[in-house]
Amino acid sequence: MKKATSLLLLLAGLAATALFTGCATDVDESTIPWSRPQSWEGGIPGLGNTN
């Protein structure tokens, strides 16, 4: 019984650690405009770019 209790406490501690530690994200982490294509994207290869 003592071994089962200590195992449950260990698992609860690991679960709490996993819940309270993790990846933090910042809203303004990057200023790269992902929604705008670059001038070299989207053309037909070999025909040049008309932008």
C-alpha cells in the first residue's frame, strides 16, 4: 500500500510538472509578414518575374 501511494504521488507530481511547465508564446514574437508573398514566390520557373 505504501508503495502504491508513493507511486501515485510521483505520478501526480510529474503530471503537475508537465502542466505548469511548457512553451511560452509571445503575441509579437515575430514581425515577419507571413501573409504577404515575396517577389520571388509564385512565378513560373524559367520565365522570369513580372513584378
